[in-house]
Amino acid sequence: MKKILKMLTITMMLLLLLVACNKPNSSDQSGTKTNDGKDTATSTELKPEPGAELLFWTMKDPLVEAAVKEFEEKYNIKVKVEEVQTWDTADRVKTDGPAGIAADVIGMVSDNLGTTVNSGVLLPNDYFEKETRKNSNKIALDASSYKGVLYGYPRDIYTYALYVNKDLVKDAKFETWDDVKTFAKQYNNPSENKFGFMYDAKSWYFNSAFILGYDGYIFGKNGTDINDIGINSAGAVKGMEFYHSLKDILPLKLQDISNDVRLHLWEQGKLAINMDATWNLGNNKKMPFEVEVLPMPKMPGDKSPIALVGSTGYYVTSYTKYPNASRIFANYLTSKDMLGKLYESTGRIPALNGFENEEKFKDDQMLQGFLAQIKNGAALPNVPEMSNYWKSLESATQNIWNNDADIKKTLDKAAEDMKSGIKTSKD
């Protein structure tokens, strides 16, 4: 009997030893912790599925094309690229996904994140999360996350500021908006299509800066509390009073200030100050005149406009048949090596941590001008209810600018429209 018990004991010890020796380093390849406390992203290599082929929706540019080619050669995975605007991919994946024709990886602007997450069409950035958080700047990480979960692989950040034609403004200083108005009034000659200042005055992406600058807000708690609507707050009213005052130097109806008209005047050297976004930075480096970028100057009351800062990134859709290959691809596109080439190849500002400190960019005035504006920026809210913000304020803009409507009453109505729209979308 003792001999049998001894043999059983030895057998059990051998079995336990065998289990311990064969225990995997990670529970899976989805970014969970290993038994030694490390992320799987650094301890286990993610393997693409055999035979993987990917469909990629994004806006094409030289870096995208180069990155796709390198990825295909390195991983022997075919990637088909279809050009889809980054603001259109969210709606398209929600319709094409159920039909089985959605992309595996999409490029998308950050303000569409909430609605896509709630639709269940995205996979979290889990496996490469640690690497992404290490390499990306905070504002891009915030824009690419929803309710504390990181979904995006951030590529670039975008905002807006003042492009200035130095050949036209000469040595004029623009430390305040009063300086801008003084210059514009002297320069304006509408009969000859010459304007001192112009921007897309109907766009609430740009107009939000005036509201935020006077301590107004879109939603409470940094854009997350949809029950606290601030577009008719005292600060918002003051911001829109300033907005209305810009008619003094931009004497046109909103419908006549189209982007095509504005950009044509700018390129022809007939517009001195062009308030525009970073996505045109690359083009402005090619203008036949010297261009300077300035952060928006102080408004009356020593208040600076606070520009909205968004992020474009890549996202893996939940419809992909190749989640591993898709994760690897999205991470490859936004690797430190790839993003290090982004600005010089496209003019886009990479969402790369510490990018602004590189020696070769310190004398790039246009870049430094935008970086200064970003420091005085606010993350573009990515809650689904942002769609109600854009819609509810369309008529408000027309009434305030074109019809000189009462600003407080107009914003009160816009706030009620927002509340109704949000309620309807939840019913």
C-alpha cells in the first residue's frame, strides 16, 4: 500500500511539473498580461492569419502608398486600397458591414468615433495599446479613445490658425483681432475681389473657437456630458457676438464665402489672411508668395480663441475576417518610423510624441505656428451627439450672420433643437 501511495505521489508531482513547464506566456494574442506581468505586445509576436488579404479605405497620399507597398513585401499580405474620405468611412462601414463588403481597416476622423463604437463596428486597439500609448501624443490618444477604451491607431492631428501672405501684409503685426480688423478695413476692395481676411464663416468647426475662447462650451465635462449643453451659455453668446462683428471686415453673405472662392482668392494673391486648417499646410508651402502661420490673436477682453483639435487615425473593423493581420497593418501604418516621414511627405502633423522637438523642424515657421495654436486648443468631442451640434447650428449661423438675428434667442433655439435631436435619436 505504501508503495502504491508513493508511486501516486511521484506521478502527481510529474504531472504538475509538466503543466508548469508548458504554461503559455500569454493567455492569447489580444493584448492581455502575461504571467510575468508584461504586455503580449512585447512578449509574444502577433501572427497574421494564413492567406490574409485586406481591404483598406482611406484617403491616398504618397506615404500611404509607400507604406502599403512595404507592408505587402514584408508580410506577403495583399492590401487593396480604396479611396474613401476619412469623414465618410464611418457611415459606409455601418452599411457595407452587414452586406459583407466592408473594409478590414479604415481611416477615420476622431469626431466619428463615438457613433461607430456604439454601432459595434470597431475592434479596440488592444494588442498594440502599450506601443501606441508610448508613441502617440496625448491629444491624439484622447481623440482616439471612447469611454476609456483606445480604439484608434493615431496618424495625424489637425486644427486651424491664420495663414498670412507676407507679401501683402508686409510688417503688420496681428497681436489682437483689432489689429486684424484695422488691416482688413484698409486692404479690402470687394469690387476688385481683394479681401484682408476670410474663412469658412458658416463652419462650426471654426466658429467653435470663439465660443470656447469666452468660456462657452459644447458639452460639459470636456465634451463628454451630453446632458449639459453649453451653446447658449453666457460665454457662447459673447463668442457669437464676436463672430458677428467679423462681418465688418468680411462684407459678404455666407453663401458667397465658399471654400472654392476663398482658396481661389488666396492662390491668386488677393486674400491677405486666410483662416484655414492644417490639412492645407502642404499646399501652402508651394505658394508663389511667402506664407506665415500665426495662432489666432486675442479677442476683446484678452481672451484667446480656442481651436478644436482633432485626429485622423486608422481603425480595425469588427467585420474583418483577419483581425490579427488588420491589427498588424494598422500598427505598421502608424509606427514611429512611418509617422516620422509623415510631415515631410504630406504636410500633415503626425500624432507622434516629441515630434515637435526634433532639431530639423525648429526653424519651420509654418509648423511652429500651428504647434503654438495646438497648445491653446481643445480636443474635438467624439461623442455621437456631436452630429446634433453641427446640424442644430446650421440655421443659427445663417440667422446671426445674414439676418442679424438676436444672438441669445437664436442660440437658445439651437440648444433646444440639440436636446430634441438627442432625445429623438435615443427613442
